[in-house]
Amino acid sequence: MIENFDLTMVNWARAQFAMTAMYHWVFVPLTLGITWIIAFYHTIYVKTGSEEWKNLTKFWMKLFGINFAIGVATGIIMEFEFGTNWSNYSWMVGDIFGAPLAIEGIAAFFLEATFFAVMFFGWNRVSKGFHLFSTWMVAVGSNLSAVWILVANGWMQHPVGQAFNPDTARFEMQNFTDVVFNPVAVSKFTHTTSSAMLFAALFIISISSFYLLKGRHVKMAKRSIIVASVFGLLASGFVGFTGDEAAYENARHQPMKLAAFEGLYQGEKNAGLVAFGMVNSKKQVGDDQDAFHFEIRIPGLLTMLANRKFGTFVPGINDLVYGNAEQGIMGAAEKMEKGKVAITQLDAYKKFKKAGDEAAATAALSIFDENKDYLGYGFLTRPEEAAPPVALSFNAFHIMVVLGTVFPLVFLAYLYFSYKDTLLEQKWLLGTGTIMFFLGMVAQQAGWVVAEVGRQPWAIQDLLPVTVARSNLTAGTVQTTFFMFLVLFTILLVAEISIMLKQISLGPKES
């Protein structure tokens, strides 16, 4: 099981899934966030009866519909890839991973799709109250879809509520409640959805700022900006809070990820948080090179972030790879030994069971149970493989944090000048606002790089490395499909941009 696999194929499969996920994530956060803002616009229309608010709502609804349709296509392909490129993964954890995905498809998606049609085509066909209810239910349905996707992803980061069946070599669900309320999944959902609302607010501000610079649809753009800025400012605060909680959960369940995105090689008490720095991309685990070319740290803040208490120890990458007896940290090398024992005893159990030697099978199973928590480490060949790409994780995390600090300042500026009724005079702000959507996209993509690259080399944290989760395909096969999907997704993206730009150029209907 450990040898005779094509690493080139694994790397191409990882690249294909990363490419699919990143294209998919171009569309998803806008879908999740803008539905709530549209529902609020729709509510204002129903309360006021103003045709201007109705036209405003229909305009943003139209842009949402374009984005939603193409996002669904990329999401379906991504789910198919679990079966094509990662069939061992699907076999070993399908009982657990498949359950939330099935619920997402059956419940959330159908809820969303049912009210989607009413929201778009219900104008003057159903009552205003039911039409408004449908718009809010589309928002609820969209985010319910995210719940189940992120429950599945959270389980991959922190596998709970499951047990390994030695007879089938599969992980099986034992407690569905534990899977759903996994603290990693909860923090991931709250952080993702709040950041999506922030991102949607930036989308609205970018387009509205463009209109104001051109002197078009001025009243509509001003109204859109005020509501979006309030939503964005509130979302920014929640993003910061949930981001802190996500980092705390990383410290508890994925300390290697936390160490990687802070570039912390040597653990320390009262560890400082890197406010700004340039990480040494040539640094390798265990060598004597400096981790940074330069850095500015905030003393003690990383310790507070990780442990909620000053004076405590935060483990570094070297501690987690090589161990730290003083701090009671088991290194990857020792975990590898235990993992190899688990693999050996699992094979022995199957052989003895097949031979009818129940006593020997029971003894082998007992030893396996003692070491099964380290099963995944048995497939690693070097302790250093337990560390993710540090430079990429560090840079992605800090790009995300810096941009996340800038966005609320932008929202405050828009609200201030809107209150002063001098927004049209602030050309510098409107020019800045037009690019905010693109910076928001950078922050969104960086966040997922942190989440997924930071947990490498694991498909399931500590239990299943990606080298074992693969399908038995050739590198050439995966390369072919990689470029096929790259062309397809690029065509879809270009199509969306073209349709979006066409609708933006037309603008909302004027009363």
C-alpha cells in the first residue's frame, strides 16, 4: 500500500482539484453573500412600494442569477473528481463524507432551487409577501448548502464521530451529531459565510462606484452603496471574530497548520504574531537557515491567539516534526513508527481472520487499536513530509489578514462621505472602490489556500495522506483531464464576465 504509486500522478491530481476548487470559489462567495443583501433590498421595496427600489433589487438579482448558474456547473465537476481522481478516498471515507453532501443535494439545493424560480419570475405573479419570502428562502437555501459542504470539509480537517472498520478498511460514521457540530466545521462555516457577505458588499460597491464615476444611475448607486457598506462593515467585524476562532481551533486540532501560516519553526512561550515579514522560501524543516529575511512581530499575540493565555507554549514546525519531550509533544518520526505498526497489525489481522485463527486475529487487532490514531503516519516516508509548504501558507495567510484589515476602512469611508453627502466628490475613493471586488477575490482565494495547503500532506488529518487517497490512474490521464477542465472553466469564466459586463453596461431599469 505504501510503495509503487506514481507521485507525478498524485501531484497532477492535486493540481486539478486545486484548479477546480479555485475556479469554483470565484462564484460561490458571491452567491452566498449577495443573496442576503438582495433580500434586504427586496424588503425595502416591499415596505416602501418604491419602483426605484424594485428596479435596484431586480438589477442585483439578475447579476446574482448569472453567477449562480455558472457556479453550479463547476461545483458538480468538483464532486465528480472525488470518484475519478480520489477513488481510494471515496472508498475509505464515503460513508461519512457522502452523508453531508447527500443532504446538501437533497435538502438545501432543492429548497434553494424551488424558491429560486419564484424569486426571479414571481414579479406580479404571486403576492408581494410570498415573493419576498421566496427571496429570503433563496438566501437561506444557499447558505444551507454551504453548511453541509463545510461540515464535510471540517471533518477532513478534524475527523470526529467515526471509527475505523478493520474488516472493510473503511472509516464509518458513529455519531452524526459529532460530525455536524464539529467545532472546526462550525468555525469554518461562520468564517466562510461572513467573509462571503463582505465579498458581496465589495462587489456591489465596485459596480456602484463605477456608475458614480460615469455619472450613471446615481441614485441607485448611492442607495446600493449605503446598504452594502453597512452589511460589509458588520460582516468585517464578524470575519475578524470568526477568524480568531478558526485560528484557535487550528491550534487545538491542527497545530502544524498554525505554525506554518506563522512561519514558526521553533516553538516558544509568549510567541509573537508576525505583523509583517518576508519568509525565506528556501528554508527547509530541520536546516539552520533563518526562517525570515526580515520580520516585525507583535509580542505574545500568537500565544494569546492559540491558547487564550499568555505565558503558554506554542509548538513550532520542528517541535511537531521531531518532537519535544520537555513539552510532551510526540514527533512525526515516533508517530510514523506507531503508524507502521498499525498497518502491519491490520494486515496480520486480515490474514489470521482469513485463516480462521481467531486468537491471533484478536491479538493483532488489539495492537492495531493501540496505534490506529497514527495510521496515516505509517504511509509517510520521512518525518519532514508531515510539514506543509510553509512559504505558501504564510504568504496566503498574511495577504488575507492585511486585506481583511483594509476592507472595513473602505466601508467606513463610504459611509462617512455618504453621510456628508459628498461621495460624488471623492473621486479617489470611487476609483479605489472599483477595484475592491478584485482585492476581495484575492482575499477569498488566499483564505482557501491557507485552509487546504496548510493541512497537507493529509486528505484526512493524521489518518489518510493524499498519496494513499489517490486513484490508480496514470499521470497522462490526469494531465489530459486537467487541461480539458482548465479550458472548460476558462470558457465559463469568460462567458460569465462577458454576460456580467453586458448587464452592467445596460444597468438597472430607470423608473
